[in-house]
Amino acid sequence: MLRKDLKTLIYFFVQITAAWTFAWIIFYFLRQYGIEEYPYVTFSRLPDWSAQLATHIGVGLLSGLLYGITELVFERPYFQRHSYGRLILIKTLIYFIIAVVLMSAAVLILQRVLFGVILWAKVSTWLVSANFLVALFYFLCISILISLFRQMNYKFGPEVLRNMLIGKYHRPREEMRIFMFLDLQASTTIAEQLGHIRFSRLLQDCFFDLTEPVLRHRAEIYQYVGDEAVLCWPVKGGFKNNHCLHCYFDFLDRLEERADYYQAKYGLLPFFKAGVHYGQVTVAEVGVIKKEIAYHGDVLNTAARIQGRCNVLEQSLLVSGDLMRGLPSYTASFDIQPMDNLILKGKRETTEICGVKKREDGK
């Protein structure tokens, strides 16, 4: 599975369990609200509402826990190679089993609490009743809905999806952002060596390995362009703990960890170079049939041009002098090599550029 730090894992399970608990509370009220108004139902025939509600909350918490564990298992690279449709079928079967087990356990617990004894005949009858089928259908619908929402999160990115839902960028607005342009070194040679299909699989593997550093360092994936990935951060988040620099080196470390895999499958170890810059950009939601959040401004062009100088200057990571001055502290983690001020392609004024290397004991 994707390796997540403890804070990320806790946040993930809190979100999932909260969603499932809320869903089961809603289900309880939908099933029980107004039922006493029916002439054939009396209060004496209704189970204690507090015990039922507590049972639904317990089912929600367990549903979230088991659902979260299942989702983490399916994040393993093996499953990522399968189509989403096939994964949905496998997950639905697993969720069906989870639903039957959880709801059966809930009935047993409820009987024990209310009556002090488990009536197995009533349990077996309930498992083929309309009530059970309704609850099972509800469970499967919620699991598919949450899975669909998570896939939308992966598609757009968590911050992007949230901003689109609340309409934050419906009108263009200005923000300070950090941008990193990551580019596969010698991509043309590698593509000729591997062929288009294997080259595309290589990029899939590389960008899959990029996910973990992105999550750890709170980056947003703005877009993929061919063999290039563009990451961005709000300035405050990118500067904090030097996330905007550590993300790059953690990505290289991740590729190095998987060197045996890349050598065995492709006969090479991929290496990425990067350029980083920050400044004010305009952010807007664009498109009608296909919507996305788009950034406009000279910052992106400058970051791309800085990355384009990596080969010439024989540096793997180049950043602008403006960004280095903006970082609160970096001296303990990185070695900085100032370059001559350069006139980048398409610009009239010189740009201060620095090469950045991570120290062996850098944190």
C-alpha cells in the first residue's frame, strides 16, 4: 500500500469512520422517524430507541474501520494495475461480506441488550427479511458512493475538489503559490529504448511512486504533461518544514528504494530533475464540459524555464533565489550552490538561480 505517516493515517480513518457513522445515523432516522404514527405500531412494540441508535453508531464505526483497511489494501501496486471496473466488482463482493457480518452481529448484540437472550430463529428470519435487504442495499450504495468520492479526490486532488465544490475559484483570484516542474531525464532516449507502451508503463510506475512524497509533504498535483509532473503548494504550506524541497528528494529516495524493480522491468533507474519558483498567480475554474482549476502567471513559465536549465548547469534541482530567501530555514538540511544570474528563455531580466543538494544527515 502507499506508505502514509501516522498523522495521515489517523486523518484518513477519522474521515472514513465519521462518514460511515453519519451514514448509519441517517439510516436509523430514515427508518424510524414517524413510525409511531402508523396505527398498527405501538410504542410497546418499538425497541428502545437509544439502544438502536447506539447499535447503528457502533456499526458505523466498525464499517469505517473495515472499509478503511480494505481501501488501504487495495492501494497496493498489484491492485493499481487492474481496471477500476474490476476493482469495483472485487470491492463490492468484500463489502457485501462485511455488511452481512456487521449487521448480523448488530442484531445479535441488540437482542442481548434488549431481551437478555439471543433468539437464533429470529436472527435467521431477519437475514432473509425485507429489512435486511434494505439495510444491505443501503450499505452497498454508501460504500460505492464513498469509493466514487475518493476516486474523484484522486482525479482532481483533495484541495482542488473541495475548492470546486464550494466555488472558491468560480471568479478568478490571486494567490501566492510555489510551483515545482518535475521532468524525466533523457526521456526521449528512454522512449526510443523502451517503445511507447513500456515507456508509458514506466511513467505510470514513476508517478505512482511520486504519490507518497506528495501526500507526506502536502503537495498538490497540478497536472501531468507527457513525462512531466507539475506540483504546487500554498506558500505557507510549502515553506513549512521545507516541504517544497524535501518532496523532491524524498521522491528520488523512493525511486532509489525501488531500483531493483526498475532495473528488472525496464533495465534502468529513472531520474527526475526539477525547477522550483514561487510568486503571485491568478487562479480560476475553467471549462464547462471538463472543469479544472487553472493557474495563470509568469511564475509557471519561470519555474519551467528554471527546470530547463538543469542539464546545462549539471544540477538535479534548481530553485529561484527568491524562493530560497523566502524559506524560513534550510541551512541544516541543504547545500546551496549559487549560480550566475541568467536570462531565461522568453524573459528580458536576469533570474537568480541556485542549485540545491540534500546533505547526507539532512532532515
